[in-house]
Amino acid sequence: MSTHTVLVAEDDSAIRMVVNQALTRAGYDVKPTGNLSTLWNWITRGDGDLLITDVSLPDGNAFDLMPKIRNLRPDMPIIVMSARNTFMTAIHASEKGAYDYLPKPFDINEMLVTVSRALADADDSSAREQVESEERDEKMPLVGRSPAMQEIYRVLARLMQTDLTVMISGESGTGKELVARALHQFGQRRDGPFVAINMAAIPRDLIESELFGHEKGAFTGAMGPHEGRFGQADGGTLFLDEIGDMPMDAQTRLLRVLQEGEFTPVGGNRLIRTNARIIAATHQDLERLIQSGQFREDLFYRLNVVPIRMPPLRERLQDIDDLVHHFLRKEQRDGDPPRQVSEGAMKRLQQYSWPGNIRELENLIRRLVALHADETITAQIVDMELSGTGRRVGAGGTVGHDPSSDLAASLEQYLSALFISHEPGLPPDGLYFRVLEQVEAPLIRAALSACKGNQIKTAQLLGLNRNTLRKKIRAHGIEVVRRT
């Protein structure tokens, strides 16, 4: 029979009873309470070997009390449980020195395993070191309360104070770079630089120079020395995005750098020590690439120390509500009026398959806010915008008629008439550019109107550079009227 005493602080009597019974059956002495004042009295008396506490209690927030508990009882493991299951809750629990974080509802057996492990660590004098707490802005790098995201939050919280190499996998648009930035922003290298490089966006023959730098004259066009991304990330984090697109010779050199902790710039012979945490990401199946000889197996194991899989949005549809409101608040901070989403509209969004994942959802919200002045976003508005992708969602979540096909048919009819009306059967030269000009001017005017004359937002909406948009506005003689 265990002689350990577990303190439980939980204001929900039903949860308190279930936890109490489970711990008692497991052989622990249990002291339950529903408030912080009683808990603090026990702590100051030296009662208890481990604490399980909810975050919000009637007389205060446990996070506010935890630094005092850690100062008075530094060896007491604290397990935090909360129904407010956000990334920041897990981070705050880690910052305040919690041993672990359990999102409600949690599995009782998992809780018992965590309690046993925490007490064993405490008995062996190897309990977690207290994490220094800092005041930070409540920025949400990751959003969602689904079970899949809860597991990611817990893994990230445990990784914050380590330098372990992490491999993030997942489809495009799932937020892999957000995870990498969260690991950096809330980790022990937060004061260092975060440097990202996308392997798929760099010419293959320049990847080594971009990673490791080069000396003057190393190749044609190398007019002077260049510091690579490893050098720029010194003391911080280097994010290697789309690692599966790295050519084999660069893979070999990267492996050597990871093994030896040093590199030489291209065309140079001086050794440079590297002090950067490595986080890699890919949307590809690296194990399949290994089998086909396109990726080094030894490099994979060097990078895949801690694997994190980002779930596609279709596997976490219950997070749609949180994500939509998060993106709407973002647009409001950028100066747009507040918007509401009807129940029907939210249902439509949850029925959609989201092949572009979170990136597609964010772009849709930006488009809805920019193009529709309605205070409430309705199901009809959502259907109309989703139909622009060729995948209209019907009442039952099915694909329906695509109005954009009507526009294409009208354009084709107009062009056919244009060809027929000219003798000897062909219109004047330069038709391609004349038709584009006719379409471009009304498109820009409509976009400017939807964005109330804001050229920055219009450029974002159209996917144009701001300078390019200004040139086109001048070329077409479009009058810009700014509305509030």
C-alpha cells in the first residue's frame, strides 16, 4: 500500500469524486478540496506529496498560486487539469512548473499513470526543474481544442525547454511552420533568431550556398562572401521546410553537419561551429522516399528524433468554430468591422472537406470579410464563396452547381460572336491582350469597391503586388474612392 498523499483541488464535485475514488482504489491517501484557500493551508502545513489541480477555482486561479507552491515546496509535482484546452493553457502550465497537463475530459487510467510516474520521479530526486515564468502577450500561435490538437499541445509543452531535433509532418496548409515558430517563441532559444528556409523554393544548385554560405569566388556570380542560414540561425532555431525536396548531395553535407556540429562555407576551408536548434518539416512520405533512394535513411533518423504529425483540417472539424472566430478577430484587429457567423454557415464550413487545410480556411475568411458587407455571414454567402473553388457545398454537404461555369460560358459566347463578326473570319490582332484589358478593369473596380477603396487589402485580395495594382489603376484610369 502506497503511503503517498495526493492533494486534489477541483470545484466540480462530480469530477472531484471520480478522481478521489480512482486514486483511493489505487492505494493513495487523498485530500480533496474545492477551493485554493484550503489547498494553500495544506501546502503550508507540509501536507501532500503531489498536487492535482484545476486551473479555475471559485477563489482564484491556480496558475497564480503555483509560483508560491513551487517556492515553498519545490519537490512537489503538480499536475494541472483544465477544460480550457488551448495551446496557451498547456504552455502556462509548463511555465508555472507543472509536471504535466491533462486536458478535460481525460482518461482516468492515463491520470493514474501520470501520478505514478510523477511520484517516482520525485522519490528519485529527478523531478522536473522549475521553469522560469515570464509575462508574454497572449498570442495564439495554434488554435483548436480537438483531441488531436491537445496531444500536440502536450508534446510541445514538454519540448519547450529542450533542444531536441523535431520533424513535423503533415499536408500543406496544416500549420507546420506555426508549430516550429511556437517551439522557438516559447522555448529556451526565444531570444535568438528564427531562420526559415524552404527547400522547394530554392534552385537545387544553390541550396548548399544558402544553407552554409559561400566565400568570394566560390562559383560564378559569387562576388563576395555570403553568410548561410546556419550562420544566421546561430543561437536560435533553423527551420528546414520541405526537407523532402533537398537534393541528395546536400543531404549528405547536412548529415555531416548534424553529426559533427560544424561546417565549411562553399569554396572555403575554415570550420564554423554551429549552435542552432534544427526543426524540419515535410508534406511528403519520407519513408517512401527512402525506399526509392531519394532520401538518406541515416539523415531521416537524425532529423526524426521527435516526430510531430499535424492533422489535416478534415480530421479536426470540431476546431472549425475556434479557427473561424480566431481569423475573424484577426481581420477585426486589421480594421474591419466585427462579423458574426450564422449557425447554418458554420455547419456548411464543417461539412466542407478543406483540401487546402487551415490556409484555405483563413483565405476564405479574409475573402468573406473583404467582399461581403453583411454583419452576419450566412450559409448562402459561404456557399457562394466556396463555389468559386468549383466545390459548392449543398445542404447535405454535397457538391452543387458552380456559378463560375456560367461566367465561363458567357465569356466563350462573347468571344465566339467576336470571331464571327469580323471578316475574313478573324478579329484584329492583339485580341488576347484586349480581352484581358476588358476583364481586368471591372475586376479591379469591383475589388476596390469591396475593399472600400483600401488598396493594400485590394492587392491582397487579388494576389497582386501593391505597386503592380497602382500601375494598373493608373493605366485603366480608375478613380479610387476611400470609404470608411
